[in-house]
Amino acid sequence: MAQEMKALLVEHDHRGDSSKINAKKVPKPEQPQGFDILVEIKAASVNPIDIKVRAGVYDDYPDYFDRCPRPYQIMGFDGAGVITAIGPSVKRFQPGDAVYFANSPVRHGSNAEYQLVDSRSIALKPPSLSFVQAASMPLTYITAYEALIERLEIQKGEQAALLIINGAGGVGSFASQIARKMLGLPVVVTTASRQETQEFSKEMGATHVVNHREDLVKQIADLNLDVPLKYIFITYNTDMYLTTCARICAPFGKVCSIVQGQVKMYGTEFMAKSLSFVWALLGTKPYYGLMLDSHGQILKELTEKVEKGEIKCTLKQTFPLTLEGLRKAHEIVESGGSIGKNALEMPEEDKAFV
């Protein structure tokens, strides 16, 4: 008889609001094969993708709901824990290693006692961080890294400015740190409207903060920047900001977004300025089976930078990894306006998943 584990999940045919998340016993993953490892989950994170998947409206991939797990799906797209078993192709890790990771969008996730993860996408957890701190980092950090370094192709030490739409969010707060501390950009402008989000964005590295509820074109002009605003990173509502981005981006500049949209450029200055637009989506590599070592390498580098004090954890709220805790975290992320990251910590064994 197969062993069981506790999990928080959504039934494939009954997606909807947070009340659709249920606690159930399901088969525990079997002995890992190939490059897979089996992780005993200690902490997980909540991201906007969790909300969209739970609600059945996730549309970054046209065929997502044809490929995701059935008849139920365990969400949680990054996490941290301890390896309990490894597949025969795994060489860099062993049982007992404390690791963190962002996993494939079409495999069961970290809202469970155990999870199978591709070892090529993991790294050893930063020793100075708790499991819940570590779990809060992979998805948002990798997303910001890929957007700035791989998609926008910003060069280290480049004399240019970057604008980040929604600088106080999970991705935006890492993008600010990468831009300033890793790439050495002289100017990083972020958008934030509340005092607490403005202060947090500056703490993360922003040199200037503008209010997205007011005229962005005027505010940017009033900054009198001494370097061109060559790069723009959209982490909130692409279509709302596209025309504005075309107006403020320097000629031959580049705009990157991580938020699905129709991206209607006709009638804007995109062509007049010879601007480029690119998407950044963390799941592209695992979804299509490309560059599968990449995420593990990015996280390995992140561990080193955390230990040197070069990159700060952005965790702001922690909830217990219970049914009530997960539902609450979903509701907070779904309501918008979160600062930094929200994560979930595995409680005592007899209280988990209840």
C-alpha cells in the first residue's frame, strides 16, 4: 500500500476563490528517478501565480490547464526543505542537504509534506537564512534576474537608468537590488504610492521613487536624470503602462514585462523610438525543457551573495503552512498592495495542514 502525505490542494474541476483550497491526504511521491530529488518541505512561498492557478485563470501558457496535474493540483511554486532521497542521476546533492528552489509550473508544488523537484533547479539554502526566509526568495529573485540580465541584457556598469513599475513588490524589490548592487546602475527609479512602500523601495536600492497614482511622464521629466532612461521593467498591469513607457523610454531602449497583456503598440512611440519589447517568464525553461541547469546556477550565486550581505531577503509576512494560513496568504496576495514577500512555515507536526 502506497504511503500517504498531507497536502493543501485544489481540485482540477473545482477551482475558484481561496475557499476551494482543501487539506487532504494524497499518495506520497515515490523514490525519485533521474535528476529528481525528494524534499521534505519546511517552508513555501505564495506568489501571484498561485492565485491565478487556484482560480483557474492562469493564462501565461495557452495550454497550461491541459498540462498541469490532475485530478488535483498541489500549488506552491517555490520552497525550501531537506532532501530525503535522490535519483540515480543526481551528483551534486545528497540526503540531509538543506535546499531551496523554484519548481516547474506543471508539477505538484510545495504546499505538501513532500515534493519531487528537479535537482538541476535547486541550490543549497543560505546558511544564514531560516527555511521560511529561503523559501520566499527563489521565484521572485530568478524572475528579476532573468528579466534584467537575460532579457533586458543590461550591462554591468552601464551609464543608464532603469524604471521598475511596482518597486515594492516581491519581484520589484529584488530587481532594485540586482540593478544597484550587481549591475551597478547609477539610477534606479521605482513606482510606489504609500509612505511604507516608498521607504521599502529605497531600502532595496531605488535612487528615486515616483508615485504611480500621479503623472509618471511629468514626474520622470522633473527628475532631470543625467543618464538616459534606457530600460523599463513592468511588474504590474502591462497594458496600463505601455503607452507611458513609450513616452518616457529613451530611443533604442528596451521594455520588459512579466504580466500578461495584449500589448497594443500601434499609435504609441514604440516604433518611432525603435524600442524593443520582451517578455520574461520564469517557467519558460522548465515548461519547454530548456537550460535546465540555469535556475540552480542562479540560486547558487544568490546563496553566495546573501552570505556576503550583497542581497537582502524581502520576506515581510509569515503564515503557518496550514489550511487557514494558506487561505489567508492567498487572500492577502490577491488583494494587492503587499510589500515584499509572503511565505508559509511548516508548523509542529501535529498542527500541519489542519
